[in-house]
Amino acid sequence: PDTFHEICATVDLLPLQDTSPASPFTSIVFNINVSTLAHRDKNDKSACICITVGNPQGGELRLYEPKLLL
């Protein structure tokens, strides 16, 4: 809950935040058929949320720090 409120407070400062499709988040990214090496985004300030849209088949999402394979 604290992270969500921090993000909301940040977005409230941005122009057009009321019409942003990503609101209350500061950005939105669409990755289609993406495969990346394990990495850390060192400039991230708070949470990262991954949402799957559709019914994907095959592939996997690997979260190294919590040792999860989805």
C-alpha cells in the first residue's frame, strides 16, 4: 500500500495524469515476443508490475531474486 500511494503522489505531479492510460503508474510498456538476459534496472525507485494480456502459450517469466519461474 505504501508503494502504491507513493506512485499515486508522483503521478499527480505529472501533466495529463488524469488521461494517462498508465495512471496511476508513470509508464506503460508493451513487450511482444521479448526475450532478455537476466538484468536489474538499477534506477527503479519502487515496484515493477507485470500484467499479462491475452492467453499466451509457451515461454516463461523468470524472476531471479525471489527464484520464481512463471
